[in-house]
Amino acid sequence: MKLTSYTNFAMRSLQLAALKSPDLIRVDDVVRVHGLARPHIVKIVHELGVAGYIETQRGRGGGFRLARPAEEIIVGDVVRLTEGPLDLVECFNPENNTCPLIGICKLSRALQDATRAFMAVLDDLTLADIASNRSDLLARIAPLENGITIPKRSAK
């Protein structure tokens, strides 16, 4: 299973808001810390605001902050919001299914079980959980907030 960049960026935005809570953070803070495109973050912040995860404040000195405690924001709910239906294969969606094996296919059942297990883990995870190592996370982003670029690490 692979989540979209949109979901990744939404989680990063919420995590930063949790780290800085109760202070306002700006879209530009998310852009600078994570090196993301501003238009994407603007769209994400709008959607998170409409969904009630964050509250926004317009104008000079504006920004956004969590609309409720981080302990009450379930990662699985955010994933459902940003991803929509998690239809791994076409047979998950009866409206679009063209597979003649629906209802008897063991692969389809296994993929449905895997999707439920994946979401169960995310449903047990809160925004507070992913921000619980606050001091380590803040130390990592501090140079980025001050405009110092950290070299990218290669994945090994």
C-alpha cells in the first residue's frame, strides 16, 4: 500500500502544528521545514480546516493551529480524509468492478484483510503519538526554521 504525497504532507503539517501547539504556525513554516511546494500546503491547510482538524487565522500574524487536542486526532481518520476510499484493486469498488471473480477470489479477500489491518494500526495512532518525541523533532527542524539547509540523507 502506498499513500499519496498529499496525505504525507497533511500529516507533516499536522505534526508541526502539534509540535508548536498552542502557537500559530504559518504555511511558510511548513514549506521551509519540509521543503514542500506552497500551493500544496495551502490546499492541505484549507482541507484540514474545513474538516475541523485545524483552525486558521487570516491576515498579518495569521496562521493555523490544532483545533482540538493532538490526543483526539486519529491518524487513520486523517488518512481517510486525504486518501478517500482505499480501493487497492478495482473489485473493492462494486461500481467500477469488471472482475468476474468477485465474491470468490481469495486474493481480493486477502487484500481486504490487509487494508483493514493497515488502517487498524493507523486508527490506534494519534497525532500526539507521532509528536511524542517532541524535543528530538524540534532539534531536527531548528536549523531548517533558521534557514540552514541540512544535507539530504540517502536511504540505505
